Amino acid sequence: MMAHQKHREPKLFYHGINLEERLGPDHPLRRVAKAVDFSFVRHEVADCYGVNGNISVDPNIVLKLMFLLFYENVKSERELMRQLPLRLDWLWFCEYDIDDVTPNHSILSKARRRWGAEVFDSFFLRVLEQCIDAGLVDGNIIHIDSSLIQANASKDKLQPELQLLTQQVCQKLEDEPTQSTVEETPLDDVFDDDEPDLNRRVSPTDPEARLAKKYSQTTLGYKDHRAVDDKYGIITSTITTAANINDDKLLTETIENHESNTGSEVKTAVADKAYGVIENYKYLHDRGSKACIPHQKRAHKKDKFPHEAFRYDPHKDCYVCPAGRKLPHVRYVGSSRAHEYRCARETCQTCRFFSDCVMSKKYGRTISRHEDSEYIEWADSCLSSENRRRLLSRRRAKAEGSFADASNNHSFKRCRWRGRTMAAIQNLMIAAVQNLRKLLRYCYRKTAANNCMTTISRCKQLYLSLRRLLQSYHRLFLAKMSKYLLFKEPML
């Protein structure tokens, strides 16, 4: 018979409800709570709280709420605190009971401003240390890449920096109108930028964000520079800069940060051609590391002989063209730190490749060679072609795949808050969550594999025991049969 649900008045009291029993044994937050110790934050932020006044929310709970914000990919802090009373697993994870009063969303923004990025960097390093202890980080081969992050501001409302600085000075004078205070206030305290560019246009809501152009699209925001380990794709370093900082400027800092975080020495650095500059090649060469970084090819017109078609003779210090003519050294250009090699125009005019080679109307073919160009030749030859293709293919899977996972699952491509410090906090938390997900997945697979091996071992032991038992019964059966046949009376 079909039942019909009765609509009753809601109960005033519920007895026998236990969140520990409501949460399944295989719930992901159970594994997170078992793997990560959030209580370290109390010691880290002890100096940020006083001894008088109202009692604040436990910093341990605040860090867990910040973790849930990125782990569950909640769009805002208001939405997180709105859903917290409705989620039994979140209440259990944050050590709240079902009838406890949850805090206001403003405690998260206050804690972020009070703590700074150092606490979240410490959380990232603790998760990374667990990944290292679990054997997920090798440290010898790393993939370096960067990605743009859109700021929480509009690029259509930019103002000249001079106008913005003037407004800040006026606001500072209004807040501190006394003459003594104005005279004692240094300009460094008024201006956040060390070297302000008065012709630059900045955002009034996020002055630290900068414009950058990539793939014919202009983005106002920041840039996250990552080092990803080759073994399991664990993020070992994350550095947040303004969007207009070139990638090649951060390779040295990224490698040093990786070695400081992991305690291992980088033997091979893999990156795209944006990092392929002579300074980076020289740095890797001097420290004994290999470079899998393609350099930018020199642009040349169609049907013109490129720079690579000319062979350099180090003994005679000259270039040899495809026709066999020599290009001797002409001069040294100090501004570009390059040597120029040029062939006489009369000699080039007698060559059959003159129209396809010479572009100048006054001189013959000219070749420029940087004074440190031997490092480019070293970078091109330190690895075989097969290894270079393999590592560059793995870079797309490891580094670019890391950014893709952060964008799809953790809202990486847009800043939640304003300011470079807040952008750094977001990048550190996303990187820590990504590493923790891989750590839990590896530990789960390892536990499942151990359980499987234990089951197989027990089955094997059971099989051997049954086999020995059958063998003993078989021997006993044969012994009785032989005895029976031996003493049986002969047939007449």
C-alpha cells in the first residue's frame, strides 16, 4: 500500500543527533582533518591579539573557514557563512554543533588584514612538507610557468597616477590637519609605490594592479609564478607579482624559493620561450643546472637567410655565410653588448644569393652576436632533442595543467580581494589546496593498495593452508588404501 507523508509541525528540540555519526567514514573532510593540523596557527598569530577586549573567534576555526572557501570553491565569504549552518560536514569540520551560533563573515576579512601573507605561506609550506615526506616530490626537475589573474577592479576606470597620488595626499592632509603632523609625515608613508610613474594609469580601487597584454587581450591584475615538480605535479613555489612583470625576471627567484622550500637542488629547469634570455642561461650554467628553455628566434623576412644559416668560426672570429664567404668582425656595440660582423657589399653583390640575403641598401650582410651568446649555444646542446621534446611535453601537462585545475576548481583566474598581499594569500591557499588534494589521493590509493596486498596475502596463506591440509589427507588416504590392499584376503 502506498504511504502518504504527514506534514507535522517542526520540533522544538531534537535529541540523539550526533554530527560524528552523521558524517560518513569516507568523507573527504575526515581525511583532511586527519592529515592537516590547523592548530599551528594559534602560535603563528599570537602577537596579533591583545589581552583585553572581546574574545575573538579561535584562529584555528578561522583558518579552517578560509580553507573551506577554496576547497569547496565558494564564491564569496558571505556565501560561505550563509551555507555553514546548512552543511553538517562543514559544522563538524569547524568544530561547531548544530545549534551553535556561527560567526559573521567579517571575521575572515579582519583576520586576513591582521595576519598578513606569512601565516598562509606557513600553511602552504606545512602541506608541502607532508608531500615531501610522502615521497611525492623529487625536486631535481621543475617546470616553471606563470598565469595572469584578473584584478577585482575595472580597467575602464583607470586614472593617471599623478591624479591618484594627489588625492591620497589631500586625504592624508584632511586626516591629519595639524602642521606638525604634516611636516613629520614622510612621503614614503603617503606613497605605496617606491618609484611612481606619473604617466601611468592605475585603478583607484586597486592601485597595485597593473596592465598586461597577452594574446591580444589586455588584463588588469596580477601574475602568479609557479614551480611545479616533475614527479607528481606538486607545487613547490608560488610568487605573486604585478601583471606587467616579465616572466624572465622571476626564474632565479623561483628556483631559489623552490630549493629553500624543498631542500633539494634543481638539476633541470623547464620553461617556455618567455624565460629564454641570456641572463637565465648564464645563471643555470654557472650553478651547474641544465636548461630546457627554448629561446626566441630572430625574426626574418620570407626567402631571407636567417641568422642560424651562418656558421660562427671561433678560431678566426668570423661568420661564414651559406655561400662560403667570410664576415669579419667590424665593431662592438656597447649599448646592446653585441659584436657586429659584416661582409663588404662588393663581395655580396657577386654572390648568387644576394637578393635573398642582403636587406640593407648601403652595406653587405651584417650579423650581430651577443658577447654571451655561448650560453645560448650551451642551452641548445645541453639536452638531446628527444629529452627536450619529452620535458616540454611534460611541462604542458604539469605546469599548465596545474593552472587549468586551479581555474576550473578553485576560481583562480580572478582575484577575490584587492591588493597584491591579498592576491598572494589567494594563490598560496589555492596551491596548498591543490597539493593537499594530491596528497590525500595518493594516501588513499596507497591505503587501498596496502589493503589489497593484505587481502591477497591472506588469501595466499589460506590457499597454502588448504593445500597442506589436502596433501596431508591425501597421504593419509594413500596410507590406509595401501594397508587395506596389503592385508586383504586373496580372492578364490
